[in-house]
Amino acid sequence: MAADQLSKYVARQFFPYSVIYNEGVAFSLPTPAWLVVLIFGALLGILIWNWSEPLFRHRRVVISLGLVLGGALSNLVDRVLRGAVLDFIDLQVWPVFNVADVAIIVGVSMFVWYAWHTSPTSHGTSPAQQSSSRGSDRTTL
């Protein structure tokens, strides 16, 4: 969040010609600010409610969620303070974006990769704990 806000300050001070105020959501799609806040709050609530505590023991999950939440909060700060998100990175082949958008995309990508490559039963347990618990499922005669 700090990196994004600092980069936006630098862009406003030194590169004002590249600054765009985005009142929409991703890729400048038109959406009222109250709806963005509502969606963000609902998603955050779902994350907190649905995810089990053992999942947060994995460093990759914590980092990916930190990137997503930090980027989302930084853009939310822009919406609340300025009424729009300040975008300034223009690659000419993609809609204009900012550092927070990059953090969100990287964080989501990390989380999806982690979720795709990790079995649901392995959250919070080591391979040794998993194999020992499998052996305890046997009944003795």
C-alpha cells in the first residue's frame, strides 16, 4: 500500500501528463463507488469467514493475500479521498493501471497457483503428519 501511494505521489508531482483518474473499476468499467466498497467488504468478509486458520500458516498464502488486500486497500483509499483511482502506468497495449493493480494481479496469481498445486487435505499439516494420520485410520482386529 505504501509503495502504491508513494508511486502515485511521484506520478502526480513529476509526470502529471500521464495521470488518469479512473472512476470505474478494473479497466475503467463504469461502476458507482458505493458498489465497489460493498463488493470489497463482502469479499473480505467471505475470505475471513470461509478460510480456515491452518491455511494462513503457509507463507505463500499470507504473502499473496497481503498483496491483494494491500492493493485493494490502496485503491480504496484513492476512491475515498479522491473519488477515483489514480492510474498512471500506460503501456499503450493495455488499459492504464497502477502499482496496486500489479500487486492485486500478482497476489491473485500466487494464490491460484498455490491452491492449484496444493491438496485441500494438506493445509496446516506436514507430510509426516498426513502419513501418520492415515495409518491411524486402520482398525485393529
